[in-house]
Amino acid sequence: MKPVIELDDLCVDLGKRRILDRLSGSFSGRAIGLLGPNGAGKTTLIHTLMGFHQASSGSASLLGQPINRDTRRIRERIGYMPERDAFIAGMSGVRFLSLMGELSGLPKAAALERAHQVMFYVGLGEARYRMLETYSLGMKQVVKLAQALLHGPQLLFLDEPTNGLDLPSRQKMLELITEISREGHAHVIFSSHILRDVEACCEEVLILKSGRIAAYCNLEAERKANRNLVDMEIKGGLDAFVQGLEAAGCQVAQLNQRRIKAVLEDGLNTGDLYKLAYKHQVQIRRLQFERDTLEDLFHKTMEECDDGQ
Amino acid sequence: MTVNNAAYQPYRGPLTARWSRFFILPRYALRETFKSKVFINFFAACFLPILFFAAMIYMQNFPGIRKILSLNTEQVMLVSTQFFLYFLMTQSVAAYGIALVAGPGLITADLDNNALPLYLARPISRLDYILGKMLLLAFMLSLITWIPGLMLFFMHGYFTGGTWLLEHLRLGLAIFLGFAVLIIMLTLIVATLSIWLRSKAGVGVAFLAGPLILSAFSLMVTFGHISFVVDLFFAVWSQIFRVEYVGLSPRFAWLTFALITVTCVVIIRRKLHAFEVVT
């Protein structure tokens, strides 16, 4: 897959402060989560890629095009949903979208038609003639997503899209984002500090800390790497069962007299575990496959960074 | 295609030419501006002096009308350079009013609601944005200034015959240039104040108070008159129209305008960004 974002020693200074420090990498996922604590540089990275800030040194490319060359052409291919409340007062939802569509290069009639379609798609069809300033916070978030989608971008930057949303609206927003990226309509760069949202929508995560890349990983690969980790609660002679597991090639950690964690050898499945338990006359009272959550990964990365510093 | 189709489909149609997108912002802003009935009435009132001047031209060229209205020649303004200078002054006041009423909201509304990132994330530049907004104000001002001015000029030329028109072509150019200076200064100052102050009320107050403050400043430094800003324009117009004017020198007025223009451009360049960076 072609890289969506390529960074080559990208540095960004705002005033006298270095915000992004020598970022390098090539990112090609359909949905990339941008994570990091406050002040890590997530929004600055998005703004720099959008051309709002100038790179102090280094370079970056979006969809194979350098960001500092023919910015207009790049902007025809990307959509951006800003973090803060942003709208044009005195306009109805559909007129606002129509304006945004025309500015993106859609002919007048096509922009109006798309504006209606996208308003229905995001669930604001009934409110499309209402003035934007009368929209609720959730509706304003959704209309921001709609304006980013309208012109059919190949890459969507979503900066904290679930900010301030109640649970149903958040769920709806995440569903829309997932659908857009999974259906292959657009690559999505999803910046958020809500790990669960990123986990729900993204295949890959880029974790920033203090303006540097702390980690970049494929969530699915991480899950697969951990899928053999099993947590078991045993009743009966534990020692013999542990020895049996070790003899089968598993790594075992005994947590207490009843509980063990084991990394299963490839090819060993749940059925084999029960057969082994029967052989050693123990009962498996609870069995749970574990995987690292994004939260574990995030904390682990943050700790590693702190240790490194 | 039905508009309520729930599935999202990316747009794969043709795109418009890039140059043509420059006119989208003024077109939308024009419609928003003329939503206000108060503004429409005010704008319509700005055309009344034009009717008065048109009537003067008509009466000068048709003695029969003067006779019906029982007016003698002295009671009707003579169409001359002075006539068009009066027109320029009258419509300048109207232009100032329009700039004061319609100008501040054009940009501050976007800044108030953080709309700049939405515009600038699209294939338009900061320059396109600011010129687009200024173009709208310039267009509205043109409708009540140099366009009717030239219409009056050609109307008189038509009534008097081709020779007057040929002899006074320079006057036509002066009408256009005189108003052009005014329009450029008004739109530039309104745009700069909007970007700088970011508040509609603030821009309105500054736009009203600015000329007074400049006049007070000119009195303090002894080179000025009470109506310093008006004097600046009179000095420039007198040079353009080639009439005598006792006051500020045209060179000083041009230099002042150049200084204001440079200052405005610098402020716009420094302050107009998608996001304000606090360092």
C-alpha cells in the first residue's frame, strides 16, 4: 500500500519552542490513530501537514505529494475536521456545506446536491435548513465531519471528533468514521486522547510524546502477537498441570495457588488445554484469552519514554 | 440520484477551474449581506443623490423641463468638473456609511466562529480569502460610486453630443480614479481593522473614531487641519481632477495613503492565519 504520510526529519518550531522534533516515518494505514498526552504535538502535526504551519526543517509528504509544493492540489484531496467549534454564522447547514463544496472545486449544482446527500448521510437531513448557530454541540460536530467529507477526499484529518459528544452521538460518529475508512473511501487520521475511540476506529496508532514519535504500531498485529496469552483459574493439583504445560512448550507464570498465566505454543488450542487438565485430574474453572488493550500499549510506551529520558 | 441515499459515495465528478473559485466567497457573502432589510434600505438610500445629480444633468440639457418646473439656469447646477467633484464628495459619504455598516461583519463573523480553518483547509489561500472579502465590499461601493459616476458622465456626453465627451475624456478617468482611491482605502482599512480587532463592534467604533483620532494627531503635530482624513482625500482628488486646492499637498497625501496601505498589508500578513499561535 502506498504511504499516506511520509515524514523525513520533520521539525516544527512555534516561536522559540520546538513542538515537533525530528519526526520520521512512513505511514500507510487506512485509519491511523494519533495519540499522545496533551501538548505532545498531535494537533501541530496535523496543522503542519495541512500547511497551516511551516516546517522549520525536514520535509513531509501527503499521498505522495510534498506538502510545501502545490498546496492547493493537496487540499483538493484532503478533508479536515478541526478540533474547535467552527462554523459560518447566518447560514443554514446545507448552504454552509454547499459553500464548502464549491470552495473545494465542485461545480455549483454538484456542490448543492452533495450537500443534501452528505447531510442525510451524517444524520442531519431533517435539520439541513436550520441555521448553524441553532445546532447543538453534537450537531455542530457532525456538520464539521460533513464538511470534511463533502468533496470526497482521499485523506481525512479528524482532530478530536468525539469531543463534547454524548454517548449515542459518539457512537454514531465512530460508526461513520469506521465505515468511511473500512469501505475504503478515504484514509483517516484520527487524533484523540480518548483511547477507546481510537481503538474502535483505527488499525494503526502513532503515539507522540513531547513532539517525538514514541511508538507506531499496527493494532491488529499487536493483538495477534498477544492472542496466545491465556489466564486460567485451576482447581486441583496445580504443579502437575504446570509441568504438563511446560512439557508441551508453553511458558507459564503461576500467579497464586489457583491462577496461572500461560503463553501457548503455536498449534496448541483450548481443546488441548482441557485434555491436559483431564490428564492431570484438574478442573479449569475459568479460561480467558488476554490481549493488550490500547491503554496497556499507551501506558507501556509512556513509561518506556520516561525511562529513556 | 436521490438525496436521501444513506450510503456515502465519494465525489468523482469534474472540478471547476481554480481561478473561478475566487468569486465564490464574494458571491456567498453578497447574499448574506443583503439578507438584512435595514441594510437594503440603507443601500437603496445611497442611490438617491445619484437620482438628484441625474436630474440636474437632465434639466441642464432640456430647457423645456426647466420651464415646466419654473427654474432658471442659475438654479440648476452646471455640469462641469466641479459638478462631478460634488458628486464624488456626496457619494464618498455614502460609501463610508456602507463600509461602516457592511464591512466589519464580513470578516469578524468568520473570526468569531473560528471559520478560517474551514476556508483555509480548502484549495484557497489567505490572499484569496482576504481579496474575496474585500472584493465584495469594493463591488458594493462601486455600485454607488464610480459606476453611477461614469453613467452620469456618459449621460451628459450623450445629451450634449460626442464632442463634449471627447473633450472631457480625462474627467471620466478622474471620476474612476478618484473613487478607486477611496474604495481601496476603505476596503483595506475595514479588512485590516477586522483582522486586528476581531470584533464587529470594535471595528465599527474604530472605523468611526479613527478619522477623529487622526485629525487630533495632525493638530498636535501642527501639520494638520481639523478634518485631516477629509483633507487627505481632497488633496488627492484635487490633483486627479486638476483643480486648485489650498490645504495638504497631494504628495503628502499620496505618501500617507502609501504608508497606510503598507501598514495594512503588514498587519494582514501577520495576523491572518488559520490558527493563532500563542508562543
